Amino acid sequence: MAALEPVTIELTTPVRDFGKMIERVTIKREGVGSDLLAIDGLKTFAAELVMIHRLCGVSREAAEAMTMKDIGTISDALDPFVGRGIRPGASPSEPSPSSDGSEARS
């Protein structure tokens, strides 16, 4: 399977990161085992913020300052980078269908 290309998401509300205002984040890499260890035992929302921090390269403080709308948009874009919604053996462009025909989110 080919590596995923980075994905850039425009923020609806810019946040400050290391003293600089950021207006977009880029998912730079796929998740790996150490990312799973970093979120082990966290509740879902905390885990999403850690994944944004780790895969987009922003500080935890910046991830925590993002609006719910931006976090939701980034979370959706993270799906192929963390293996959500992909059938085993399928490419990231082939999401898993749910029982009602819509895309499933695991």
C-alpha cells in the first residue's frame, strides 16, 4: 500500500501555537504503535486531541484551544491515517461500509 499524502485542514478559528497564530494544520504521517500507547487509557476526546498533537505536529495546548468544529473536521481527516473506517486489505480510498450502507467509523 502506498504511503498517504499529507492532508491540510483550514481552521475556522486560528489558534496560537508556540507564540505563532496558526490558521491550518497538516496531518503529516500515519499513526504508529507509539501513538496508540500515547492514547492508551484515555477517553475518546482526550485521545483525539493527543492524535492531533502527535500527527499534525502542533502543541497539546494548541490542540486543546481548537474549536469543536475544527477538532471534528480534523478528526474526520485523521480516519485514513489511523486506520478508522478501512476494511482490512482495502486501500484508504475504499472505506468500510456499515450495515446501513453509510461509511462506518470505528
